Amino acid sequence: MDKPDRIPCAVPFCNRTAERRETDGPRTEFLCGPHYQLSDKELRRLGRLALTRANHELNALHETEQRVADGSIEDLRPQARRVLRFFRRSNRFFQRIKKQSIERAAGIQ
């Protein structure tokens, strides 16, 4: 019963959905507001901080790309690795928040 233009909440049996944007990939996940609030406040804060840092690093990479006129990719590799590292860290926080929200919604924790 999934609608292709909507993203379902990651918590099983939750009927809430969010609008799918053009930038969303096929494996995009989200937590609805009530389920997101079930996770620890400190964990949510750290997750937001990690995502902010990842976006900051990505913006810095884009600025560096614009300054590199000769097309040398070698100058961008360390910075690109750092961007990936921060986005992976942000994703790990989201996975922890999602796991905690699902457990608390089910009454496990």
C-alpha cells in the first residue's frame, strides 16, 4: 500500500508518511515526529550536530572544487574522504535513533 510519492515512517505499523523530494534516493528513511521524540534528547542532539558538520564539510568541498581550476582531483581526495566520514557518522546516529524509537514504540525499552 506504499505510495511512490510518499516515504513511510521507519517504525513498523506506523501509518504516517512524508513527501518524497526529487533529491531523495530509493532507500530514503524518515521518522515521524511522535516516534522521533521517543529517542533520547542527547542522542538527537548529537545526530543533528553530526549532520550539521557533514553538511558544513560538503559545502567546504564544493567551495574547494570551484577554486581548483586545473581539474586536479588529487587535491580533493582527502577532503572528499572527510565528507564521507562525517556523513557515515551522521547515518550511524540516525540508525541508533531509529533503533531506539522502534524499541520504545514497541515497548521493549
